[in-house]
Amino acid sequence: YLKKISMKIKPYLWFSLHDTSPNVKAAKRVVYCHNPTPFYVPKMSDLWCNYKEFFFSLFYRYLYQINIHKNDFIVVQQNWLREAFSNMYSLDKKKIIVAVPRSANVQIKHKEKEEATSICKFFFPCYPRSFKNIEVICKACEILEKKDNAKYNVLLTLKGNENRYAKLLYKQYSSLKTITFGGLLSYEEVYEKYNKIDCLIFPSKLETWGLPISEFMAFDKPMLIADLPYAHETAAGAKYVAFFNPDTPKMLADRMSEVINGDLFNFSSVPLVNIELPHVTSWKMLFDKLLVDND
């Protein structure tokens, strides 16, 4: 049907914004690939938590490849995705544009500053999906609680009734005294939490970008982040970061303990990433490339 539409409106540029490349007629064809699912290896536990996501991740690489070589450009958000797409689909890297997203400047009306407390506050804002890897935080808290180290609290943005994954997490870990199952927050409330917490934890195994990382960078506070390619690019320029193996709760527990005790010896700044052209940092730059630049 989209081919019929394209023949009717005769566009110069057909920009597909959601991963797939329809068979259309246009002078230029571009697809925006923002889902990193083809590069995620699902676990059997993912099948139980959400069978749709499990099979979706298995077949998404085949959905991507349909007509992908008919595009003049493929747009991705990170350099590691450019490399991954180039290798998986034998694409010329010069046809893959890295378009780095920019965070919105939200004006937050901060509440009055809370009284000083000895409790160290951690935060992971996310919707409960299995690839978010929330259980590694819960297991790390189990380890810390066995050491009678209760001078901290972790806020998770789930209640425990959102889906099967959330119910499983709540059933297994709601007894932990140091975890708060707080439920979803508005964008403004998330920024208020950023202002009040001591450390962000971001253990996700699958991200196109990982927006909370770049949002939290402006606060110049410690971050504990999964040691994965997306995270190194998103956190580039951050001052206080410790990367951890997302499959090793003990490693996360050790880094959390250091934050609790004010020891940031294992935290360091993240070097900037040199991204080769084509590389854009705004919508204007992207459309200049798509509509004007014929190189």
C-alpha cells in the first residue's frame, strides 16, 4: 500500500521513521533504525516474562534486512550501531548516518531542599522490561543486606503489577528493606529525583541510547553503568562513572558499597568518542544531509 501512496504523491524524500524499509518510489529513500533488538541475545527467562518480546528480538533482524539495501541512507543513534549494522547487513558505513539525540531542556521547579540524611540514595528510572536487567540491582541489594549494610535505599520505578516481569521481581525481592518499589514517575518527577539522589544505576542490557545517562550527566554525580558499547558512548564526557558487568551482582554490590562509603576510587571520567562522518547532532544537520548534500 505504501508503494501506491508513493506513486500518488511522488515524494523527493521518503523517510521511514520506524526501522522497516517499504518498497516505495522516491528520489531518495532513508530509514531510521532506532531499535537495537537484532544485537540482543534473549534468555529463556525473557520468554517467560514476555514471549512477544522474546520472539520479536529473534525475528527483528530479518524485518530490518527487507529492502534495507534500497535505501540511500540508514540513520542510527550511535557509532556502535553503525558498526553493527554494517557488519550484519554488509552495508557501506558511508551510507549510515550517526544522528546523536539531544536531551530536552526541562525547567524543573525544585522543592525545598530536604534535610541532610545519612542514607545514600540510588535510582533507576525505567519501565519493567526483562532486558532492563532490574534483577541485577535486586541481587546486589541482597548481597549488601547480608552484610547488614542498610545505609542506603534504591528507588525503582515499578509497583510490581505492571507485567509478568514486574510481578516476578516484586515477589522475589519486595522483602528487601533497601528497595523501594515506587511506581512510574512523570518526566518532571524523574528530574526532581535526579536532583535529590546520590547515584544513578543503569544496568540495562539493551538500549539505542540510554537517555537517563545523558540526562543525569548534568548533575555531576556518580553513575554505575552496565559495561556495554551503548553505555560508553552515551556516558562520554561524564565525570564520575564506574562500569560493571551487567551479569555480575557482586561487582555492582561492591561499587554501590563504595558510593555508600564515599569512596570513588573506582570511578573516573569517560573519554569522548570520535565519530567519523557522516555524523549529525541536530535535525537541521540531518535534513541538510538528506536534502542538500549529495556527496
